[in-house]
Amino acid sequence: MKEPFILKENLLFIESWMNKNENLIAGFTTIKGGTSIDKFEGLNIAYHVGDEPEAVLKNRQVVADAIEMPLEKWVFAEQMHTTAVHKVTSADLGAGVHSFESGIKATDGLYTTEKDVVLATFYADCTPLYFYAPKHELIGVAHAGWRGTVDGMMHEMLRTLKEVEQIDATDIYVAIGPCIGRDAYRVDDTVINEVKKSKVEGWDETFIELGNGQYKFDPKLLNYKQAIHEGVPAENIVMTSYCTYTDEDLFYSFRKNNQTGRMMNFMCLKK
């Protein structure tokens, strides 16, 4: 599969999507081009990790300037490893811009049908998910750590779009962004016992047993299989090959350094 996330001026963009709609912005930050120092050196965009708030705000402004969308148009989630989904409206604009706690409460999935609204969630090894229904002018982002993945963040987002928004699964496009890859991600029975509860076809292909209760786990693949299970056509799904653990020149990794910065995914439909 061709790499869907293309690096351009320190940011990664889903160019195949954006090329089909000049008003769509869909991307992922890297560590490059920021003002944070020490453990957070680079483009840390999260307040809740212990970085200087002034540096975080400057870093967010860097991204806002790059995509030409002012920060007052952004909406962040107060992520809690949930599968909660929130429909964003203009009333939510500015949520989470100046503090983590002011984000959309206890939510890990955001979507909107409104224009000039930037949706964003944070990452440092967890899996960023993107949703796009061009016929309905709907966009969405969701954060899925191992807990969110096995609990079905992908399922919840897609079921919301299908059942609440009445969108056919064949009209939905999904992107799975940079996270920790299988070869770097060792987990124990705590995680795999949850994976084994999955009802999606091929769940057993998402991990490799190493012995002594240790496994290599592929969260991207499980999210992919969940999207297929919900009826999204394989040709509508793109998945990155980037690994936040091994591609250390581009990404923060919590698994590697438990005090570190965060990247974000971001998505917007401009007017």
C-alpha cells in the first residue's frame, strides 16, 4: 500500500484525500518546527504533559498558521481513553485551545458537518483515526489507544455515522495514522485477552505470540479489520506505515519516553 501520509513543511498530510477536495485539510503533526525544549523538544501540542503552556500555545499557533485556520476555530477533546463520540458545532469552537481541561469532556471521538471547524486529538503511540464522508460533507477524528482500540472506538465512530447521521458505510472513507507499529509494540495478556473478545473476522491475525505471556500487537491492523467489519470498503481505507516508536526523527513516543510531548491529528473542511 502506498504511504498516504506525505511530509510537507514538517507536517504530514493525507494528500490523496486533499487532492480530491481543495477545501479539505487532514493531517498529523511531527516533532519538527516547534519551540518546546528539554524532554518536550520540538512541536509539542499538549498542555497536560508538563510542558510550558506558552510553548504549547506557540506550537499550536505554528500549525494553525500553516493550515491558515485561526485557533479560535479549533476544537480539542479532553481524552480519557473512552469510546465516547461528540458531534461538534460552532458552539464548541475554542474548546481545549488554552487548556486540556477545557476540551470536550471525557471524549475521544469528534465529528462535525460544519465548515471552518478544526477537529484535533493528541498522540504519542496511540492510533489516530480519520473519517470523511464527502457526499455528506462530514469529517471526524478519533483517538484509539490499546484500550480504545479493543473497546471499539472505530466501531463507535462508524456506527454513529451510520445510525445517527444515516450515512451508508460505502460512502465513508477511513484513514489510520501514525502510531506504534507491531514490531515495536510488545504487550501482555492484559491486552491480548481483550483482543480475543473481538467479534471481527481475523482478529487473531493482529498479534504474534512470543512466549512467556508476551506478544507483538498491531493496533493499526485491528482498527482496519474493525472498519471492514462495519462495512467500509477496503478501497476506502488508507493506513500509514509510519511507526511512532521507530521513526524517532519525526515523532514523540510515550513507550520510549514516558515524559514526552504529543503530536495531534487535525481535520477541517473550509468554506
